[in-house]
Amino acid sequence: MTDIADRYRRLAATLTRRIESVPADRWESPSPCEGWTTRDVVAHLVDWHRQVAELGGLTLPPGPPVDADPVAAWTHTRDAMQDLLDDPERANTPYEGMFGPTTVAATADQFLGFDLVVHGWDIARGAGLDDTIPPDDVAELLPMVRQLGDNLRRPGVCGPEVPVPDDADDQTKLLGLLGRRR
């Protein structure tokens, strides 16, 4: 459990730095997620965190609304999820997932971990910030994204793959597989 909680802590810290760096006039800027603003990406992350907890019949305490204060909404949600993951009893809550029996922690690790990295890039890109993904995060995600293949093309997940040159760096390859242009 410690590995999952620690990985979440690390990935959430990177995302938090990005969210805290968004200039006040960039929250309504378009993100790379079609039809979503930078603020909408944060709202998605907050909502998805709540949904992951609910999969196991758990709840995260309500916090500030994203519309009023996206930074406060995110940090509240991050702290609530970290508290859940730091508690083995709650984190190990089982439920029947899409691929069979799993736990809230396993889902948080796989799906929230993915979103923290990818949507961190979306937020940085929409806000005009440095959108470099830490190389270790790219190295972790790239094999998983390749394995997901066409499952990424389901409605509401990722757009069509963007072709990239064979000699592109790994971040560009990752983004291309996710339907994003660098």
C-alpha cells in the first residue's frame, strides 16, 4: 500500500505545482481536451477522484467548488485522496471492477495515476506553462498506453492517434498515442 500512496503523493505533487502555476487569466483557456478549458480539466480530476472513492462505497469530503477556486478544489481533493490511500483499511476496499475484482487503491494507482500525468500536461499546455512530463513518468506510462491500444479510442477517452516521427522523443510518442500534439 505504501508504494501506491507514495506514487500518488509524487504524481499529485507535480500536478499541484502545475495547477498552482496557472495564471488567473488562463483558467478559461482551451485545453488540448476538445471542448474543455483548463478549469474543466481540473473539474474532471476532482470529479474522477470522487468517483474512484465511490467505486468502493467510500466518499471524499466535499470541498471548495472548482468554479470558485480551482486550486483550493484540487488541493482539498488531493489531500482527501491521499488520506484515503494512507489508510490501508479504506484503500484496500474491494469492489467488482470492469476487469474483475479490484480495490480502490489499485484503481487509484492505475487510473488516477494516469490522469495525474496526462491531465497535468493538458493543464500546462492550456495555461501556456512548461509542459514537460518528467521522464520517469513518461517511461512508466508509455508501455501501459501501448498496451491499452484501441481502448484509448473509446468515446470520451482519447482522440485518434497523432502520427509522430519514428525518431521522436518518448514524450512526443506518448502524447501522439494519446491523440495529443506536442
